[in-house]
Amino acid sequence: MSVTLNAYNKLLNILPIERLYVILSMITTLDNTLQRALAERFDIPLPLSATALPSLTQPGRNGGLGLRSMALVAPAAKWASAAVVANDITHLTNNMNNLLPIVTDMMVCYNILANNGVEVADRPQGYHNQNNQDAADYEHKKKLGFFECKHYAIPNNPAHLTTFYNGDTNLPDLQRSLTKQQEDHLLQTLKESNQFLPSDKVRFNSIRLKPTAHFINHNSSRIILNNAHIAMGVRMRLGIHPLPAFNPHTCPLCLKDMSDNPYHALGCGKLKQTVVHARHDKACALIAEFARSCDAVATCTTRSDGSKGDTVPDGYIYLRNKSISFDVTGINTHFKSYETREARTNGGALKDREGAKIKTYRQHAADNDLEFIPVVIDLYGRCGDKAIKLFEDIALELTSIDSYRAPHINMSLTDFMIELSCIWQKFNARIISQWACKSRQVIYKRNNRR
Ligand SMILES: [Zn+2]
């Protein structure tokens, strides 16, 4: 990634001095080269489909991998610089018959921005804050790194640049706002097109949530992911087959058609359940460990704790003001029924599964004076609302009254979410690898019998 950063830095140095229309093709070449480099690194077949490409170039908040397109950033950057100095150079631009590079650039930028969905406003009304945040709140959120940037339009006539922003020379977030509008517009156009399938909708709904990407951005000192684990996760986030080199139409194990469900491996009924159980058990153990690090008492049950047909939950957590039983389930949101449900409501499949689990475990919880919390996790690592609330409650346990533990012993909520994401991705990759291994053995035996 250091190569990427160097390339970007050089480009940003060239940007202010070169005319935009001269370097636009160079910027596009750079975008394409970076995409090719990433594709090679993660074994991604090229060219990328109409839905995979935005998954790569969109920012994290929209569910992308964040390899942002410089062809979108550059015009926004140029326009923002021109706006800031507009007042100082008006007399120059007026006397030079508009031949100055900055004027030509302004026009090029203006057309690109307007064509790419940036809001065009008639009156020089300046800019406004989209959410009416007050200044202190804005600064606070900016410090924490999850602020909504201010929203800016562009004038209906580029010559109004000097008056449109009230001659202001301090325009925070102008470039960011213009880039954001272009990115959002591209994504919205894709979502409204017929290339955007129900499976894409499920995928985008899940992966736009930050915790699902933790396995890419963060290292856990305890859960080490290798290249294959990460590459498989990246391909899944792009909507590409997790194993591009082994891609049969029919599952060799259960003979189901898997041409429209590349993630069949994660839910194949004929796969030995050991590795699926391992993913589940690791997640349960991590939840209990997180709770214990936050001063709660927590235990996990084992498979032998209940005879067949019993509804024994996966574990118990005793917080100061309530006792909880919980049960973890991983769901494959690409099953047809789940996709149909998700097409109607974002997160609907997770909610349905939570409801079903509550029904199953309600009696056991009532009999034992417990509150039952379902922990439902989809294949991208998105957790249901009830699980998120449980994790937040656990984290709050530590701050609720004085703790005797030293801070370094506690696992923070973020650390926990990072470990959960890493565990989930690592075991997803293992499940898929095991499915591929078994499938190849079956094919080999079948061929040798003939
Ligand atoms: Zn199968």
C-alpha cells in the first residue's frame, strides 16, 4: 500500500500546477493501474463487473473498499482551491480574457461536477450544514472521526464563484462534500439500474457497516489472518466468487445448483459441521471473554450440556442489573428466502432470525429468571441489533460503577468488534476451503470410478 500512497502524493503535488484537462487522462490511468494492482494482490478476475467496481472504489461509509477514484477527487479539489482564492484573483481573471489556467480549469471542473450529480443552486446562498449541527457538536464529531461533512452546492453559473460562497476564504469540507456527492450519485445510479440484483442489495446493506471491514483494516494480535483469508474476504465484499479458480455450477457434495449462489459453501448441508461449529464456538468464547474483561461473570455451555431436543443456550452473562442467556447463530443472507426478506427491509433477515430464536429460548429463560438475547451474525460479520445492544451493555458494565481492574486488562468494545470480525472472516475462509477440498476429493473419486 505504500506504493499507492506515494503515487497519490505525487499526483497531489502536480494537481495545483498542471491544468486539469491536461492531466485528466493521467489520473484515469493511475486509477486503473491501482485497481489492477489490487486485483492482482487479491486474485480478483478482471474486468470488474458493474457492481464489483463500485465496491472497490466507493468509500467505506457506502460499503466500498475505499480505493477512491482520483478522477472524482481531482475536480473537487481544483474547484475547492479556486473557490478559496476567487476573491483575490477576480481582477486577474477579468483582465486576462479568461486565459489563466485556473479559469479554464474552473470550467472543466464545473462541467464534471455538474454532470456527476453535484447539487447546482440558482441563488448565491452559500453553503449550509446538512444536519444543522452546531459548531461545538461538529468539532467534537470531527475529533472522533465520524463527522458528517458540511454540504455545499455549486452555482448555476460558474462565473458566480466569487459571490456564491459569500467571498468566504475558509470553506471547510468543500472538496470533501463535492467528492461525496459524486460518489453517492454514482452509487444511487447503480442501485436504480437493473444490474443491481437482490444479492447486491444484501451485500451493500451489510458491508456498509464499519465493523464488517475490521478484518481488513485492523490487526488482532491474537487472531492472525493469512493472505488467503483476507483475499477471500475482500472478494466476498466485492461480490466476486470466493474461489475464482474452483467454481462448479453444481455442488459436488449435495448436488444443488450453485450458479446463482457463490456462497453456497458457507451453508452446504453436506459439509462436515466441525468447522462451522468452530466458528460458532470461537464467537461464543470471545463474547464471554469480553464480558469477563468488563467485570461481568460469564460462562459458555458445551454441546454435551443439553440432550438432543433441549433448548440450552450457548452461554450466560451476569451483569450487575440483569442476568442474560445468549445464543449465537451465523446466517447465510444469500439464501433466496433471506434475499427476498432483505429486499423489503434492510436488516429484515437478521430481525426474523432474532425473533425465531427468542421464541425457541423464551421458556428456558423464563424458567431460569434470565433475559434471552439472540446473537445473529450474517456471513459478512454484520450483527443483529439485539447483539449490538448486548455488546454495548457489556461495555457499559465497566463504566457503571468503580472497577477494580486496571484499564489494560479490559477489552474495549472496538477491540472486541475487531476480534469478532477477524474470527468470523478466518473461519468463513476455512469453511469455504474445507468445502472446496471435500468437493475436489468427490470429483476425483467420481472420475476414477469410471
Ligand atoms: Zn452443497
